[in-house]
Amino acid sequence: MLTGSWYRSAVQQHRLVTFFVLAYLFSWWAWIPYALGESPNPIASFGPFLAALVVLALTEGRRGVLGLLRRMVHWRIGLRWYAVALLVPIILTLAASALNVALGAPPPSATAIAAWPNVLSTFVVVLLVPGLGGAWEEPGWRGYALPRLQSGRSALRSSLILAVLIAGWHLPLMVAGQVSYSDIVLIIAAVIVVNSLFNSTGGSVLVVMVLHAMNNAVSGSFFSPMFSGADSSRQSWLLALVWGIAAAVVLLRSGPEHLSRQRSKVTILDDRTPVDGRAR
């Protein structure tokens, strides 16, 4: 007879595998109502967060769940890291858009430029409301999975594993035509950049949620819709290019072992306690 202790034991032995399976299941269910024309999005973006909560509840109980929630409000990290989280998406999106215009795309119209104040409200909504935008993916990807992947692996190797799984998670959006297949390249590069920010702040989930929300607001909701047809496709590849350059800079400056010059990579040694080493 299968008992509660049986499945808890199975999850205990395969925590990361269970997390990724649940992250896909809790997200991809939205593909069904989307196919039936009853949902605008084929992915429920808060799926990784729910998966992390379930696995933590089964393996570590209240302590584990509260630990993740604390990292989601870990805000005392220094103003410069908030500046990085806010400015990197803006700078990279502006660079890609400027290159696109230089290569022949029409410049933004006066009406589009006048809509800039809407970026702030979009950012706030994406950051605070689960399911709108990608910020609420981060408690799962970075808050749960990354510290465990980094236990016994370099930060770069962990990033590449995580990037492949996150890229695969986005497959319904690619099949639906909501994002370009060039996002596979962008995701791999962006994971390296975001993981560097996570490790450099000692494991703040909040700051990577801020970066993700700002990128969704500036790039996804503002600049990318300005382009259409071939210009839109080129914008997607240019975004992949500039994020790739940013990832290369991170690797050259911080090295592959920790992806940080200030701290050691954040790890989970006993599946309960985050270990974030100070400057070496």
C-alpha cells in the first residue's frame, strides 16, 4: 500500500527532479485552455514558484517555505544592486533597439515615446501580481533550484543546466508564436547575467524579480511591440546579441566558478540553509 511517507521519501531523494517536473506541470496546464481559445497565454508563469512551495512543504515543512519567502523580501543588499537590476534591462533594450533602427527599422513614433510613463506602472504590476509577466518565475528558478544546482557545481555549469530547462519551459510560448526561437539564445545569456546578480547579492530573490519585471516592462511591453515583420525578428536576435555580450562581460569579470567578484556562489548544503560566502 502506498502511503504518504512513500511519496515524501521519493521527493526527498529526487528534490530537484521533482521541482522541475512540477514547474513544467504547474505551468503547462495553461496550454489546454489556450488551445481552446479560453486563455491568452499558454503558460502559467507562477508555476515554478508553486513547484518550489510544494517541494519545500513536502521535504522541509514550514521552515523551508518560510526560508524561501524570506529570500523573496531580502531587500538589504545595497542600492547599487537595485540600480543594476533596473538599468541593465533598459540599457540592453535601448542598445538592441538603436541597432535595429540603424539597420533600417523605423524609429519609434512620437505616440510610442509619449507612452514611456506607462512603463513604470507595467513594471509595478508585473512585479507584484503573480501570473502577469515572468517575475514570479524567479522564486522557483533562483530561489529554489539555483542554490541546489550550485552545490557541487560551478556557477557557470549550474547556469547552463538551468538555462536549458528554462528555455524548454518557454516552449509553449515559442510554438504559439508569442516569443521568438531566438529567445533560446537570449535565455542562456540572461540566466548567466541574472545568476551573477543573485550570487553577488547573497541570494536575494527580490532583486532578480525586479530585474525580470523591468525587462518584461521595457522590452516585452514597450520596445519590442514597436517593431513588426522582419524588424521584429531582427529585434529578437539583436536582444539575444546584447544579452550575450553582457553574459560574456560577466564571465570575464567574475569568472565561471562563482559568477561574482564580491561573494561565493549561493548554495544549499543541507537543503535548508543558504550559504552565501563573503568576498574572497
